[in-house]
Amino acid sequence: MSRQWRKGAITLVPGYWLLDAAGERAESLDGIEFAVEGGFVNIRVEGREDVQLVSAPAVAHIRCDSRD
């Protein structure tokens, strides 16, 4: 199964964070790519080589800027 990547923004609930391009903690990020798999969201941040993973309950809001 291949991931379906979409462009957008994400905001996490308080107490959860992602790493931005500079390696700093951030609760909200814009200009990301994300893919939903089961109960998890895979997140790619421009400027980082890794894929970050958060559990769906940690997500307060996702904005999707791209469509199929």
C-alpha cells in the first residue's frame, strides 16, 4: 500500500509537537505534506529528511491544500 501524500498545514493539541526545518519544536506547521494511515498521520516537513509520525488523537486540525 502506498501513501497518498497531500499538501497542507497541521496543528497539534497542546502537549504534542513536531520538529520544524530548523529542528525546533512546533505545535503548528504550514507547508507540510501529510498522509493518513489508519490512526496515524505521517508528516514530511520541507528541509527535513525524515518522516514524522503522530497518532490521530494528537491532531487538533489539518488543512488540506491539494486534491486528488
